[in-house]
Amino acid sequence: MGVIIGDDLQVVKGALQGNPFNRAKTDQSLKGFKKAYKEDPELSLARAERLVRNTYRTLLTRGMLGTGIYCTDPQVAEFFQNRQPS
């Protein structure tokens, strides 16, 4: 099994952070995000960030025998490489 980590997951100050603005336009899980962001930016960003992180957590824990990871962002790739057990 493999997971492609796109630009919606970034490394900020040494930690992973979801960026809902870089999510695919066709993603239905963030439907209504832009409207909610106009009304309450802080709350909508927190919810969307949790959703992005939860999506990848779910995908990365599905592999029974292992999971291959490809990251479009080199910083995210380095983040995961540094956390692999030796």
C-alpha cells in the first residue's frame, strides 16, 4: 500500500500542520470551508487542519505489512525520514 502526501500537509516549526488551502478542489470533505472561513477564520482553520491530519493518519495506519510514502514537499519527506526507526 502507498500514500501520496500532497501539499496540504506541511512542516511548520518542526511539526506537521495541515493546510486546507492546498487541498484538492474536488475534495468533498472540506465542502463549505471557504464560507465558514469568512465567518470564523480561527475555528474553521482548526477544524480543517484536524481533518487534513486525520485523513493522513487514517491512510498511513491502514497498511497491514507496511506503507510506502511519497511526499510532494521535500521538507515533509525529510520529516518522515528522520522519524523512521533504524
